[in-house]
Amino acid sequence: MAKNKEFALSRRELDIMNVLWAEGKPLKASDFPDRKPELSINTVQSVLKKLLQRGFIEVAEIVQSGTVLSRSYAPVIKPEEYAVKYVMSEIFPFDKMVLGTGYLSALFESVDNDEMLMKELEQFIQEKKSQ
């Protein structure tokens, strides 16, 4: 059975997205190798083009870079949104077979501090109820 690759990112695409998410502001292609030296400018430009086509990033603005104009890029999706969409489309694409409590049970079994997780979930539920 083929998986839906809509939200799957390659290792390099995820490298670029993680830099953008961590930076919190638009970056030019030339900024990436400074923040992650194992990324060459050619790789960065190629991956930015793919991410732009797939709608994960957008051109934030055109900026002066030395004597030339350059595009700066910003993420369109937050890391939390990406994580949820990735898990739902790539890891648990069978929502009809597993109930929400099944997800929670697996989550509790996978964490070291389930008391802290429980408090966070209780706070989240209370905030949702008050909205």
C-alpha cells in the first residue's frame, strides 16, 4: 500500500524547515550554510525550490544582499502543525481503525514523565473548554 507523501519531508527538506522554524524570521538562501554548515548553497537553493513548490514555505520579501536582490523565505506551516499532519498522514493514516484513546494510550506509554504529560493535557482541555 503506497503512503500519502503530501506531508513527508526528506532529511534535507526537514533540515531547511528546522532552520527556518528555529530562526523565527525569513532567511535568504545564503543564510542557511551559516546556520547549518553541512548544507551547501546549491543544496539549499534546490531544497528551497522544492519546498516552495510544495507550499511549505513562501517568499517573504525581496531583500538587498550585497549588490543583488535576493528572496527571503519564511515557513507557511508551524512545526507543531507539521508534526500533527505528518503523524496523521504518514504514521496513523488509519483513523477509522484506531480511536483517539488509542493514540493517547500509546502517547502515555512512550513518555518518561506521564504525570507532567497529564497536567499539560488537563490544562489544554480546560483552555479548550473555556473558549
